[in-house]
Amino acid sequence: MSASGLFIIFVSALLVNNFVLSRFLGICPFLGVSKQVETAAGMGMAVTFVMTLASIITYLVQIFILDTMGLGYLQTIAFILVIAALVQFVEMVIQKTSPTLYQALGVYLPLITTNCAVLGVALLNIQSEFNLIETIVNAIGASLGFSLAIILFAGIRERLEIADVPAVFKGFPIALITASLMSIAFLGFTGLV
Amino acid sequence: MDLNTLLLPVAGLGGLGLVFGAGLAYASQKFAVEVDPRVEAIRDVLPGANCGGCGYPGCDGFANAVAAGNAPVTGCPVGGADCAKNIAEIMGVEAGDAAKKVARVICSGDTKNCKEKFDYFGIQDCKAAAMVSGGSKSCAYGCLGLGTCVNACQFDAIEITDGRIARIIPERCTACGKCIEVCPKSVIHFVPFEQDVIVDCNNEEVGKVVRQKCNVGCIACQICVKACPFDAMEFSNNLAKINYEKCTNCMICAEKCPTKAIYADFEKRRKAEIIEENCIGCTICKKQCPVDAIEGELKQVHKILEDKCIGCGACEVKCPKKTIKMK
């Protein structure tokens, strides 16, 4: 696969098929941890790390364990196992290295376990029959896409906090409307690749 | 059936699980974070209902806040005094005795007492009902009795009576405040658990208007204010209100209230009793009694007139010999 092919995969995962705004995966942390840019960036980093690592490991698990043993039907549960273990690991590392970030992410950190974007990218890698390099590029693209979406969204929400929003729309309603508008904006990338 | 179809997945997934487990076990030691042991100890003595009544997200959050010194040891409304004592022990401080509080529906205007403005057939929920011109009750301050608070209560402490009004069972109430939050009429208030006399009305309208709407409303006559021997009855916005710190549960106000808007459990009314052999006849108690229920001359054993005594306890407090007991 040429460099341009990899670039197309990257851009596709980052913008065109943005996991949050086009595929609608990982909505829970997208809405939950997007009140401040800082925590959103932390969440984005954690997801990026977990997603990339999970993609690599799930790819290896798929090739070397599931395929060789003919256990393709165990794909989902095996991947969830990988992701859960990884998230636990990331949680420990973050708690040790950055208690502030750990506090800020709160319950959403263990919830990456059930973040469908992570499982989604792992499953899509296998479905699209990517090789290892493509898998990594796709995972990085997808997770950066997630980070991009959540950080942009957090930036908007920070401004919404001080904006004069009608009482009925205060809080989550206006956030949901904003999210849908962002999603429409990202639709503009359709047909780019 | 081929045994391999069974063994392979077990071995495959089991192997994966083992590897990850071992990896995590290693990592948990490598990245072990020292947690304040008090946090865990406090969490263990908390009720674990995660109700959020303390204002923190769940019992964990509260335990953290207490250990960090941001929350008072008495902050858990559910655990009550015992829980506070345990936490205080862990933190090495005195709990103090915070009086136990319970939530109470401040309204007696059931279907018999309070007139309806119209028949409500909408969603059986107080919040929805309150949006239709403030609810079907003629009194805008009363309990709508559709049970929004019942659903919010995690402790089964609220029931709806036959008169379509919510009642809170004090023994079950943990004062978590959930019902107070959801009530669209703000008809639920905290009252001290020991309090036996309560003004069961929120209506701030003038007496004439209240009378037209409800048989048991406070009509702002202020008879209770004048009757109270202890100045415990406060009055503002056409509504009598008991100052619970001054109130002695003597129940005179409830007796005098013309509309019976003041609730009192007369069965709980106490009576003073003088232990005769200790009485020195100082007459202090006699002077203290607001209802002249004590008779006796100087240097003679005094006597309580049971039918007059209202059980306020004023004499018990003042007796220099501590020879008056309330029972």
C-alpha cells in the first residue's frame, strides 16, 4: 500500500467517517466529558491511546489466535476483553501519573471500556481487511477524529456556558443541538475520498 | 461432537484472560497509588445507597470529601447519628449531636378538606398536573397528591393517603431531600424528628381566601402566636411558623387553632411529675409554669395538676433540685 493509500485511510477515518459525528459512535463521553476543553483533551488523549493500542492488539489477536484457531465467532467478546484490560491499565497509569486528569475524567474513564468507538474501530479494521500498518493508521485517524470532535465541541460548550441561551434550551438541549449542527458540518466532507 | 470445538474457545479466551489478568496484576503493583486509608474506612461505614443526599456524587465522593476535610462528618443524612459517630471516630473528631431531621408534607388539605378547582384527567404526575393552571387544587400551596415524591423516594417512606395527599413515614425517612427536590409545589419541608407540633399549612393568602378554599388552612388569625407561652410561634406572610428551637411541644397552639391547621399528636403529650421526697418547696417551678398547673406553698411539697399540665417542660429545666421529670 502506497503512502497515498495510507493518507486516504487516515483522512477518511479522521474527517469523512468521523466516528462521533458521522458514525455516531462514542456519544456517551462526547456529551459527558465535553464541558471543558482541558478535560476533553485529556479524554481525547486517553481514547487515542486506548484505541490505537486496542487496534494493534485486537489485530494481532484476530490474526494469531482467532483465525489460526478458527474462533472467528468469538471476535466480539475477545475484543471486549482486550479493551477492558487495556482501559484498566490506562486507568492505573493515569491515576498514578496525573491525579487531576483522573479526577476530571471521573466515571468516564472506566466507561471507555464500553465506548463503542473503541470496539467499533477494532471491528472495522478486521472487516475492511486492513493490514497491520493500515490498522494503525486507521486507528490513529479515528481516535484523532474523536479527539478533534470532542475538543471542538468542548470549545463550543465553554462559550455556550456564558451565552444567553433561552431557559428551555439551557444545558443538555442546546448541547445536543450543537452536536447535531456539528454533525451536519462534517457531512460536508462526504465525497472527499 | 468434536471435543476441540469445546476446548479451543475455552483455551483461547481463557488464555487471553489469564495473560491480561497477569499483566494487570503486575501493573497494579507497579502503578499502585497510595489512597488515604480513611477514605475506604469511611466508605465502609456509609450506608452505600449512593442517593446523593449529601450533595456529592455517591458515597465514594462523600468519603473523599470528608477525608479531604471538605465535608462535615455529619454530612450523610441517611446514616444519621450512628453513621456520623463512626465517621467522626475515623476522622478523630467529635461528631456533635446534630438533631435528626425528617421530611414532612406541610399540607393537610386532602380531598375532604380542600376544594378542587376542576377535575384533572392528565398524566398522573404532580409536575405535569402543576403545569395545568397550577394544579387542580383550589389552594395553590397544597399537595397535589399524585405521587411524584413517592417515585423519587428510594426508601419507601412516602405513601399517598385515601384523601389524595402525600404522607411521609418519619421512621423510614432518611432526610435525603429527594422528595423536596422533585415536588413542584415545594410543599415538603424538613422538620426535626422529635417535633410533635407542626403547622401543616403553606398558604400565604389572607384568612378569608384560605377559608373559602380549605377547611384546615392557616387563616392568619394569630391566635397561636398569642397563645404560645414560649414565643416560639412566628408569623409572616399570613402564615404561622414554629421556631423549632424555641418550641417545647406543649401543643397549646394546636389546641387553640380554630381551623386545626396545626398538627399535634396529643397522645405523645408529656406530663410533669414531681418526685416528692426531693422537693424543697422553692416555688420556682410554680412561677415558671405558663398554665398554673403547679400548686403548693413555700417550703411545702408542690403538686402538679395533671389535667392542667401541658408538658412543656419549663419547670423541669428550672428546678434547682432536678426533681421534676417529664413522662
